Amino acid sequence: MQEEWATEVDDLKMAEEIVNKHLERNEGEPLGFFEIIVEDEETSHCELSDWLVELAEQYDELYGEEQALYVMKRVIGCYMLAGSTIH
């Protein structure tokens, strides 16, 4: 059973606004979760995409670290998994 999520509407609206902003910057190309950063021929690393970082920072600022993590999981569950849980 899922816990009540009192700020769901506002949290999803914020996510939609941030995703749309980044889609526009990306000229409508799909947004990924990660970006591969190639430093040189031998070195590369993976970072969270800018839109995810921005969203996490906004939730952290609003709710604090613990609640922000909960909200991020719920938002990703709603938008990316259509409410399903990965088992």
C-alpha cells in the first residue's frame, strides 16, 4: 500500500515544468537519465542529466534531503514507470 503524498500535484507540476524546459533546450530530443562525459581517449564518466539534478535540487530546497528523495522516487514512478514498481 502506498503512503499518502500530499504534495503530489505540485511536485508533478514542477517536474513537468523542468522537463519541458530541458526538452526545449535539447531541441525536443528525448532526455536521458545519464550523460556520458568523455574527458580524453582513456577517461570517461557518467553523470546524472541536468534535468534530474535540477529537479532533485528543487525538491531538496523545498523539503530537505530525506523528503526530497521520497518525492523524487514518487515522481519518477509516476512519469517514468507509469505508476508501476520495479521488482
